[in-house]
Amino acid sequence: MNRLLERCLPPLRRWAHGRLPPAIRDVNDTADLVQDAVVSTLKQIDRFEPRGEGALQAYLRQAVSHRIIDLIRHRTRRPDRTDVKDDLRDEGTSPLDRAIGAENTERYEAALQKLRDEDREAIICRLELQYSYDELAVALNKPTANAARVAVLRALHRLAEQLQVAASS
């Protein structure tokens, strides 16, 4: 179990870091969040149904995703009280740019859900978890790293088609 977790935790941390909003990242260390989610999930491991290579990684990623959503909900219910100076200017992203970014993320997530499980796993492992093609070959049960690369390219093509369909409707 320790060897398995040693292999699963680093990609989960990278994935969670990208999903965790910066304001919450200050309060909660990403590694702590991932560790808490994994420990809680392992207490209920009897509910886990292995359905192939990478199933545990997907199961743990879902648990971390739920933990992030819980933190965001908690943060929006009880925001920190701060006093804002009158001469303070926001040089960051405008609310419109943030809304467009959130809309694009929603479109990406919706298009991702319309893909086959194999395509979705290939995209998530490569883009979000940053697996190498050698690691992908193992996770996707492909004979070579090149076969894994081709699987990712095909999955990305299908994702682009789904995004195009969503944009035109």
C-alpha cells in the first residue's frame, strides 16, 4: 500500500495544486489537503471497486476533488473580514476575464465528461497529472510510450470536436 501511495500522491498533489484557488491555497497546504483526502478515503477502501489500471488513482482524484469543493464552499460561506484601503487598485485579472476563464473551464469539464472513459483518462493523466508517456503506457495499458502518445493525441482530437460542438450550439 505504501509503494502504491508513493506512486499516486505526487500526481495527485500536482493536480490538486492546479485546481485549488490561490486564496484557499494560502490557508490549506495542497499536500495536507491531498493527504487528508487520501487518509479519509483509505478508511473506506472497502467501497472501492478496482476496474482496471489507474482505477485507484481516479478514485483518489475524485476524493481530492470533493475535498476541494468542500473547502471552496466553506470559504465562500465564511469569507475573511478585511479592511480595504481607498487607494488600493486591482492590477490583476478583471471580473470579466475571470468569468470567461470559469466558463472555459466549465466547457472543458463538460466536453471531457462526454468522452469515453479511456479518452478521458488519457487526457487527465497527461495534461492534468502530467504523466510521462512511459507512465501513460502503464496507466492506459498500452504496449509502448509511443502508443500512449498516439492515444492521447486521438483523445485530444475527440475533446476538440466536443468543444467545437459545444461552441456552435
